[in-house]
Amino acid sequence: MLVSICGTPGVGKTTAASMLAGQGWDIIQEKDLISDLSLFEEIDTENDEMIVDPDILRDGFRCWAEKLNSDAILEGHLSYLAPADLVLLMRLDPREIKERLLKRDYHEDKINDNVEAEALGYILIRCCEGEEKALGEKEWKEIGKGQALIVERDVTGMSPEIISRWFLEMIGAFRDKKLKMISLYRPGKVDWLEAYAEWF
């Protein structure tokens, strides 16, 4: 089983995902995989980040996933491009994202871009496109491999321990096809637009 843990930079993906280490999951950081597979086009030294093409990344992730022989979690804000069975999307109050990225000394433009992306649900939109493509004519309730089934949760104020327990709960619900549990976290329940309409 391949699980994607994604969300805007600053939501706490890496910390929460690390709590699943030692529980039978191979935790892979997206940045490490991109680097190891040379899936980047160039390095932006000013911002210390890899410049990637989503289509190249999607193909590279697919080839990598085809060789997986164990359960794995791919963690990173672009991990929704992988052919995951389940996508765990973390959402966070945009004000909290701003505070966290300020503490990381992100450049002001990069902070604003990420805060706006969260407020607008940019990653959710991309995830939904991926799920729709993976499902084709099927309903989400026909749970199966490579479905890219999305669940999302507002993790504002939640500890990494609680978030990681939610991860395991959703993975278990997916495996056991507990549709009622999954439906509680289907997309559309987290919306920052009304609260932050004045930003736009």
C-alpha cells in the first residue's frame, strides 16, 4: 500500500509522519526521493530548493512505485503526484502557516505564496484532480489500489501524536473499507475562504 501525506509547507507533515516510523511503514521524504531519482530540472540555490516539472515527477513517482514491495508513506507537498492508494491531506489555519514559515526564515514572497495557497485550497484542488483521474468512471466508495482516495483534516491545534493516530485510523479504514469513517474526512469540509476573504 502506498500512502501520500501532503499539505502546504508548514502544516507539520514531516513531524507527524515520522511518528509512524517503526510501525511497519517505510517513510520516504519526497525531497530525498526527487534527489535520489534525479527528478529535478535544476537547483534554486537562493531558496535552497529543487525546481521540478510535475509531469516528470509524476512519471518518476510511478516508475518508483511500481518497484515497491512493502507498505510505504511518501511525505511531501507534491506527494499527491505519486500513484497512491490513499492521500492524507493536512490542512492548517493560514495564520499558523505564516507563523511557522517565519520561524523557518522563509523569504517573504515564499511565505505569502504558501499562505495564499493554503487559503485557496491549492493542494486540495490538485489532489482532487488526481483522484478524479485515478477513479475514471468509478465511485470513490469502490475502494481499490491506486485510487488516490483523498481524506483531509484541519490539524490546527493538534499534536503530531494525535495527527499520526488519525493517519493510522484512515489507513485502517481504507484497508477495511469503512466507508462511514472515510466519509467523515472526505474533501470539502475545510474551507478558509470565508474567514480570509479580506486577503483577496
